[in-house]
Amino acid sequence: MLLAIFLLLAGAVILTVGAESAITGAARVAHAMNISPFVLGALLFGVDFEAVAAVLIATGQGQTALAAGEAFGTVVFLFSAAFGVALLLAPRPVEAPSRGMILLPALSLVAGAITVSDTVVGRFEGGALVLVYVVYLSAVVQEGRSAAKRAERIEQEAAGSRLPPTVLLFGGLALVFGGAEMLVQGGIGILERTALSAGFVGAALIGALVSADEVLLEIIPIRRGVPELATGNLFGSVAAFTSGLLGLAAMVRPLVLDSAAESAFLAMALLYTMVAVPFLARGRAGKATGILVLVVYAAWLALASGF
């Protein structure tokens, strides 16, 4: 058990360091290409490299319920713990992105719900989910062309290191996959030594650990006046994990979900709705929304641990 806990903690640290390096390198490249903050958040931060690595490694090892739970749990953690804390610390309510960018991830969410309704996601369904994500990516790129904003704040954040962007990017990705391997091994070790279900370990434990850096990726942009990065990360993750990553994992190996993984999907859909509604209704989200999503996250953890 001690070894499993060590692997979890060490893997989380390596993942965070690697992700920060990869994101810094990619951010410099994106700045030079004149990419808008929302698009950068949706396409770069929304595709959470360390979580992707953890899901694919778990799938390859046959731990498909663990992988599905981790995918959904990542989004649950992002919408509740990460975004909730960011809203509480924000000096003012966070402005909403365009209505299209708020509603479009619902397409991926509905597609994911259809495929997981029978608790099995096959390779054909996985391919269909990947196509849904391609549609989302096309819409986000189009949004970026129409917005045409420069991400100067990102360049300022990335200016600390003098390493070439490609070194930061690929070196960070190597750390990400190494940390993900340690993290999954630790999760499997705990799974084998406890009565916890695979879906719960993936959603509540590994999902939170691989998303620990997401707290900073939500708080820092909001505190420094670039909320588009945070909201891009937020809504981009819904599409990425409910269609793109879920589909890719199913193409590697058909996924079989347990009840805890299903509960994580339902919690994810609920939290997405709770954040989307104030954005659509008032054009912003504030501290009341932050408190509400944190309460829902705590309630889900208490309920899901019993599955």
C-alpha cells in the first residue's frame, strides 16, 4: 500500500512539472501564431495531456472502468474544485464566452451519454465519438478566426524559461507520460488492496491527482485578467473527454464501465449544466456558482464512494 501511495504522489508531481513545461513551450508557439485566448484554452489546456496519458495507459492495461472513471472524474474535478475555487478567488464575476462555445460541448456530452448508456463503448462507437470531437475542433478554430485576439498575457507567463519552446514542449510531454504510468500503477495498487470500485478510484482519486495543475490553470488566468483561457480550458475539456478521449480509448480497447464511472458521467453533466446556465442567463458566473459546484462535488464524492 505504501508503494502504491508513493507512486500516486510521485506521479502527480512529475505530471504537474511536465504539464507546466509542455504548456509553456506550446504557449510561446501559439502566441507567435496570433491565437485567441479562448482557442488556446480550449485546444491546448482543454486537452489535458497528463489525463490523456493516464486514461490511455489504463485502457491499454485492461483497466477500462478505471480509465472511463478517470476521464469523467477529470472534468468533474475541473468544473467543481478547480473552477469553483477560481470563482471564489476572482476579484469580479467571470465573463462568459460566446453562446456557441458554451453550448457546443453539449453535442459531445450527448454523444457520450448515448454511447455509455449500455455501460459498454465499442470500437465503432469510439470512432464516431472521435468524429464528434473533430466537429467541435473545427468550430473552435472558426471561433478563433473570428475573435482574432492576441494572447500577450500568456507570453508574459512563458517568459521565465530560456529553453527553446520545442524542448519545453517535448520534454514536458515525456515527463507527462512517465508520471502517468506511475500514477496509474499507484491507482491499480490501491484498487487491488481496497474494496473501492475501479470507477471510483479513477474518477475521485486519479482524476483529481492528474487535474491538480488545472486549479492553477483556472485561477491564474482569471486573477490576471485573461478569463478566456480559463473558460476555454473549462468547456474544451468537456468536449475532449466525453468524445475525443473517450472515443480514442475505446478504439484502443472497448470500454466496460462500472456504476461509479457512470455516476461520474452524471456528475459531470450536472456540473456542466450548473456552470452553463448562469453564463447563458446572466453572461457571467460569480461566487454563488463557485460555492454551489463545490457543494455538489463534495456530495458526489460522498455518494460515489459507496458504489
